[in-house]
Amino acid sequence: MIIDSHCHLTYEPMSKALNETLNRASRDGVKYILTISTEDKSYDKILKIVDEYKSVFGTYGIHPHEAKSHQNIKSDDIIKKVNQNKKIIGIGETGLDFYYNHSEKKDQINSFEEHISAAQKKNLPLIVHTRSAENDTYEILQKYLSKKDLKILIHCFTGTREFAFKLLDLGAYISASGVVTFNKSQDLANTFKDIPNEKILVETDAPYLAPVPLRGKPNEPSYIIHTVKFLAQLKGLSFDEFANITTNNFFNLFGKLN
């Protein structure tokens, strides 16, 4: 069994062929899929998908790119959205992206902190996007953790080894996407080799970041098998062994799904 811990089923081309997309995933052993919120206006689509498909669960959150247009959303608003459906099991994706800076840094930080507060109040995992913002991301998470427990999932990790192990010290889980399979990602692969098995999840981030040998194509949950295969070989484990480890890690973070 495999769980795709992060994808965007509301995005094209998957949104136009959901039945076929989910059937392919099921055939390849993907038992559950977590579809991730990035903006408020598409949340109703997520609620509709999780109601229609037993295998799909969801989150609510505002991507850092969208922070500038969601400055009015506070932690209590996030909690109200989460409470609309029991299949909404995480908060995010949120975080900091200082690579593109589509939103001002202060707006990204404010939004990130509101999401953290909501995650702590609800005791739900926080799905964190971080790019070119390692120090700020770490310092903010550390600050809030010093006050109250926080479940953290760093999605699509592409950062430094030092950052990874600082996050592990905070108790974070770290998710690998298809990026780890890229030829240019040897340093990243070496980092994942040394991250404890019990702290790794896997994801597609579909429709983005299709793994080798499908790089360049629109990604989808069924393609996660290539990332699992790569990491299993990296870890010296069988495909099934590593798939089971990452599935159990997902359940340890998010709870059993039903």
C-alpha cells in the first residue's frame, strides 16, 4: 500500500479525468491520496472530491504565493473550514516561499503563523512549503513549538542536509517528491538516504514534478511508484518494505483513515 501524501486533484489535467486518474492510482497500489488546498476559492472543489471518492482525503490552507490575497483569513477561519468535513485531516499547504516572492514576506509570515496557530488548536498536521526560506521557516516553527506541540510535515523537501536535520530535531516528518529522482538531485538523495526511515513520507505534488522516467509529463498519483522504487533502492529495502514504512509513517502523523 502507498499513500500519496500531497497532490492537487483540483488542478488540470487531473481534474478533468478524476475517475481515470484515481483508477490508475488504485491499480498501482495507491490506497489513499491527500489532495491539498492552496487557496480559498477552490476549497469547495476539494470538499466535493473527498465526499465523492472514498480513497481521497483533503486539507485546508493558503499557499504562500496566495498570502497577499488572503490577508483576512485568521486561525479561527481556518478551523471553521476544516470543521466542514471529517475527511479534512490537515492544515496547509502554508509556509514561506522567498524564491518567487509572489506575496510580500510579511504577508507570507502572517499567514504562516495563522495556520500554525490553527494547527495547534486543532491538533492537526501542518503541511509546510518552504523555499529559499530555511532560517525563517525553522525559527518560526521553533518559536511556536516552544509554546505548544505541533505536528509538522515538510512537503516536497529540497533543502539542505543541515536544514533537514534541524527539522527532524523539531519532530518533523519530511516528504520526498519526484525531485529526489532527478539526476541533478544527488545531494538531496544523499540527504534522504540518511533521514531516518520512520520520518519519511512520499508524495507526487501532482500535476507537478513527475519523477524519472516520466519527468516533463504532467504528474499524477500513480507515478509515485517510481519515487518509492528509487528511495527503496537508496535505502537498501524492497519496494513493499519501503512502501509499508511510508504508509505507517502517514498513519502515525495523520491517524488511521476510514
